Amino acid sequence: MPNAFLPGTADAEIHVTRGTERTTHTVPGTEQYQRMVEHFGDAVASGSPVSFPPDDAVHNVRVITALLDSLKSGAPRPVPR
């Protein structure tokens, strides 16, 4: 996926390689931040839960921090719990 973390609003291509077979999937572009805000607003207005609980964000930050520490040190780093 060429722009996995900053895909923008254009359609995104995902290239999947399995052995010698390669396939390409196109995902329609979207304004991701707008969709997140709208989803949160809908959840607040309806009283329904959000798709991803706050703990999900905490776990993502832990993984990103471990990756950054590993990059800086040149050695694997565990993901704290």
C-alpha cells in the first residue's frame, strides 16, 4: 500500500502478493478525519458505542512507541502492556 498512513482522499491501491501471484485491489478514497468526526458525533447523538474503543488508541500508541524505540536503538523492543 503506497501511502498506508497518509492515503489522502484519492482512491488507494492495495497490492497483494502471494507466491508469484500478485493482485491489486482499489479502495475508494475518502476524507478519513471527516468520517471519524461524523462517526463520533453519530455515536454521541444515538448513545451507541464507537467502532473502536479508546483502549484501541492506547494500544496503537504503545506499538508505535515500541517501533520508534526499536528504530532508534537498532534492536527489537517489546510492546509494553
